[in-house]
Amino acid sequence: MLTKLPLNIFIIIMLSGNFLFAKGKIARKVSRDPSSAISTNAACKTESDRLISSLTSSKKLIKVQADATDKEVFRLKTESPSKWLEIHYEKSLAPKVYEISNEKIIEHNFDSHCKAKQKISSGFDFSKSYPDKQMKFVNDAELQNLMGHNRKGIIYVWSPSMVYSVKFLKRYRDAAKELKVDFISLLDPRASDTDQHMIATELGTPETNLKLNSVNLFMLGGTEHFPTMFVFKNGVVSEEMLVGVYDHDSIVSKINQLTGSGL
């Protein structure tokens, strides 16, 4: 039987990559009021809160474990699944707010008068950090096309370096087939060329040629552990995911539960 983990249980992992917002560890703690001495007493708090409110109406924050005790980092969804915010607090300093999408990253800094300044850089893109000409990197727009607007299905994120995610790919695909819903598999974007091509050839399925390059799936924790299963309905990905290997009946139950909900 599936047991839903309480939110106070942390899944801690080390993230790799060259992304400013992806350094450190993830603590998947979701809270609507994550206030602490660091974030509450930050300089320019009123101005930064006003900026954040102008960028999203969501109040559901995911806390990211920072690399120092005097720092705090939070992730926050926007109305667009392809754009997220990340807010960096540091003791006695004004926060930094990042708008993150495949197209660009906008960094908002506050000067000594609490006036916001913008710095724009290239967008979230695993294909630049881990280039691979033989595989297709699927960004948020492309993922939206794969999901469609009136269909249900699952997204299976796997890695050649995690043997169970390879071994049980067929189990998840069979569950989707039984329920007559779509099956999309996305490969760990950091997988080595040698391992991934060998595994893809062995599995012999077209969908194994796709690599994750989605801001939404990454920010939700899609590359923290393999396998991870997301469920989608009418073009919307559920924020609740299934992490690890489960038996066939549990997979079917979770797909039915999430595709039957409003997500």
C-alpha cells in the first residue's frame, strides 16, 4: 500500500550543475509560512515581498537548504508552469529574487535605497551544461506538446546510473498501457553518453531518446531521485510525485488517484 510521506520528512540530495539556483542541497519542505529570523528580518523586506507578489500569487514555498547557516533559499511557482521564482535570503542583506525559465533568468537585486535592479542572463538549459547531440532535450514548451491538452498520462524520469530505474521502466510503461494513458520517459540530463546510449539501445524504445530539460519538473524535484513518476492531466503536471520503485498495483492506484483529481 502507498503511504504518503508527511511534509516534515526531508529528502536531502546534492545537486550538481552550473546553475546558480541549483547549488546546495534540497530539503523538500513545503510551507505556507516559512518565516524565520533570517527571512523575516531581511533588509528591504517590504519591497521584496511586493516584488514577489507582483510575480506570483502562489504562497506555497519549497525550502531549499542553503550552503550556510546565515542563508535561506525558497522556491515558488508562478502562474506559468515553465517559470519559477527562487528567493535567496542572507542575514542582514537584501534578498535576491530570481525568475527562472528556459528562455532567461532575471536576477532582481535591491540597492541601498531598496530600489530593485535587474540583471538578465541566459535561461535554464541542461543541454549547455551537459551537451549531447544524439539525445533530444525536452524543455517546458516541448513537454507541453508531448502532454497535449486533453490527455492523461505519466512522466517517468530515470537514470542509467540507477539500476532500478532502468529495470522497472517497463513496469511503469505497462501500467500506463493498462490504463490507456500516455507514457513519456525522460532521461537524467546529466547521464553520460556511454551509459545512456547503451541502455537506450538495450531498451529499444523511441521515448528513451528524450532528456529532461524542464524547469517545472526540475524545480518540483524530478532529478533528485530515480525513478520519479509524475502524473499529468489536461496538460497539467501534478505536484505530487511517486518516488522510487513500487509494485504494479500501487503504480496503477497512484495514476488513477491523480488523474481522477483536479491536480
